[in-house]
Amino acid sequence: MTIQHIKQYIREQMQYIDRTYWILFIALILAASIALFSASSFFVFQKGGSTLGPILSQMTFIAIGVALAFVLQFLPNRWIRTLGYIGLFASIVLLLLTFSPLGVEINGSKRWLKLFGITFQPSELAKLTLIIVVSDLFSKIKTKEDQRKYFGMAMIITCIICGIIFIGNLSTAVLLGGIVILLAILARVHIKYWGSLVAAIMVFLICGYFFVNEVYVKQNRRMEGVLGRAITWVSRINDMLEENQTSDAEFRITDDNYQSSHAKIAVARGGKSPFGVLPGNSIQRDVLPQAYADYIFAIIVEEWGIIGSVALIILYLSILFRACLKSSRYADYSAMLMVMGLALMLTCQALISMMVSVGIGPVTGQPLPMISRGGTSALITSIYFGIIMSVSREQTKLGTRQQAAINQSLDDVPDIELD
């Protein structure tokens, strides 16, 4: 295929592009630009660097992401499904490599991998590819026998991926597992299959919490090995419960609650005005560690107020609403499940990140998609949009051709003259 053929193909496909997704995508990028500039400038200045350094770095990743999204929207869906299976195998290998000397430990968690001088999270690729593969498997369910076969295959793959991620990142494993269960519900898998699985996982997590809390946390004992972070998970849950039971007079900022406490102060300060203190006037960004990462929504609330914060929430929900609206008309069941899975992942991750920032729920470390600083997250989020737009383009084109065929068949019907 020559360059001329590619250009011709793109021109033909442009009429089927979903511009609403592009508007939502660009709006998210604009919000990220404003939030990141405000949240990260002070810490860069402290280290003697340029205040534009992290912004230019992040915007470079976002620019690459936009280019990826533009290219991906023209790929046939069958290519995306094939790449999903290949990427799933690659993500398993990369996740296992995080336990090797190539793995990088950041903030007490070894979930990063450094290859060729680039540090990234393999779990981001695993989330994307697992949703693609599970959607394809669920779309093949036609009979009761198919339910047992393909649901079993999907759960084996999910358990492998989530099991590896679970060791270093409980919240991501739970979130990804939850999205897979939601896809099973959308695929109309019988409740006896996914219901029993959910019950078993809940029992496991609850028993695990009480075991670690009673045997290790309360006894001030350390847990060695790959599950050493279990103490951190339990401690975060305990901290959240204790804060809810502590009166204002007894409240003290300690090393354990430093980040969450200053995040709440930022939220309270931004709540004084519907428009907050306006961008660039945050105080808590100067004292809140990693203000541009896990707790960036707290800075957004402080600077943008309730109106700006609600607008951002509506923006994320609009992505899910658009996906629901468009996918309900898709003829391809696999395409529908894939779009819904990706949209649910984006929206649920965003809502969880926001809830943690305002003190609703234990600390999870989930970034705010596209807005939290992180090259891997920005690229993967862009790929989400590219795939969603590819599905929309292909299904819109298919629907247009089917409608044209129906109209043509109606035109071929001879008129009947009545006496």
C-alpha cells in the first residue's frame, strides 16, 4: 500500500469520525494542561529546575498520545482485537519482570519497570489488553455451553493478570476485576457464574484484612516477602476508619495522614467560593507531596472550586454517557463490550481518584486519567480514546452502508397502482 493509498483511505474515513469524542478528548487535555501547570510548578522551583520542565515533559507525552489516537481511529477493529491478544501476552511478561532487577520501587511499591532508560507501569498495558481480550471472549457466548467455556477462559486470564498486579497494587487489581465483572453482566452471563466468583473474592479480601490486622498490624509485626505491602493496605483502611471517628478537637496531622490531611485542607479552602481561589493561587500545592499525581484533584478543588470540580466530573461522565449512547446501536457485540469496558475503566478510575482526594475512601494511588502527571497513563488513556473512536468510526460506516442498502432496496420495489 502506497502513501497515496493511505491518504485516500484516510480521506474516505474522515466522514465517519466521531467528533464528539474528539471534543471530549481535547477538553480533557486542556484541563490537564491547566491543572498540571499549577500543581507542579512549586516543587520544580524548589529543586532548581524550570517551572515549565514537567509541563513540557507531560505535554510531550500527551502530544504523542494524540498522534497515537489519531492513527488508531483508522485501524480496523479486527486488528485491534489481534493486537489485544499479543499485548496481553506481552503485559504478562512485563508484569513478571517487575519482580526482577529491572523492576523499580517507587513510594514503597515495586510496580514500575525500567527498560532502555524509560520507566513505565506494565499494569497500564495489562488493563487495556485484558479488557480487549475479555470483550472478545464474552462476545462469543451464544449458548449455555459457551457461557461455561468462554467465561471460564476469561476468568483464568483475569486471575493471572489481577493476581500478578495484586502483589504490588491492590487497588488496580480490584478495579480491573470489577470492570471484568461489569462486562460479564453486560454480556448477560448468568449470575451463578460471576456472583459466586464475586462472593469468593469478597470473603478472601475480608478474611485477609482481619488476618493481617490482628496478626501483624496490631502486634507491630512486619510481613516479609512479596505480600509485604498488605500491612500498608490494612493500615490505610484503618487510618480512614480512625479519621472518621476522630473529633476535630482531637485531630492532629502526623506523618501517616500528612497527604490526606493537606488534601482535605485544599478541598476546604476551595469550598469557600464557588470558583475556588482561581488557578495559580493554591497554597496546599506548596506543602502537599506529589500534588501533581495522586492528589491533583484536591488542588483542582482548591483552585477551581465546586463549579470547576463538578465540570470535570461531568466531563468524565460524558465519556461514559457517550459510550453508552453510541455502543447501544452497534451491530458488533464485541465492539460494544470493548467500548463499554474502556469507558468504564476511564470513568471508574477517575471517580476513585477523586474520592480519595476528598477523603472518601482509603488511599489507593489511582491517577486521574490524563490529568495526573505520568507518561504511561497519558499514553494509555490516549490509546483508550483512539480505540473507542476506531470502533465508533467502523460501526458508523457499517450502519451508514446498511441504511443505504435498505433505501436502495426500497427504491427497487415497483409502485403498485390502485384502481
